[in-house]
Amino acid sequence: MSSPAPEDEASDFIRASRAQNRLQNFIFMEQQKEVLIAAVRRVTDKCFKICYNPNTRRTAESDQCMDWCSNRYFEASWHVIMHCGKKIGDINPNLKIDIEEK
């Protein structure tokens, strides 16, 4: 039985490497989805406690407060995400992360 040609081994290595990169990207994106879901839960809880009084009806002012609170929270989070995305790209250039500047 003959051993595989070096070209075949290199080709297999390249395919395995690409598959590994795709898997890393998928895992990273799934982790980031979980982080985002947790952030949405936190902002909802925090802003709801700040803006709505459980003993009163919802008002235009409380809705405006909720809008303002959540917008500020997500703007701050966006800056953190941008910073982390750039750092990750610096550390591992093979990890493809699509982040668009606002």
C-alpha cells in the first residue's frame, strides 16, 4: 500500500484548517449571541426598574425614560463591542469578525 502524495496531504491539511476556522467563527458568533441576549435582559431589567413604578400606570414620560435608558446602554455597549472586536482581530487575524463602524 502506497502512502498519499504530499500534495494530497497538504490539501487535506488546508481543508481541515479551513474547517477549524469556520468552527471557531461559528463558536465565537454563538457566544456573542449569548452575550447580546444577556445584555438585552440586563438593560430591560435595569431600565424597567428605573423608569417604571409598579404602583402607577405607564406614561409617556416613563416610555421616554425607557427609550433614553436603553439607547444610552446600547451606545455604551457598542463602543465596548467595537473595542473588543478590534482587539480580537489584533490577537487572531484568522478569526473573521464583521464589525461595521457606526
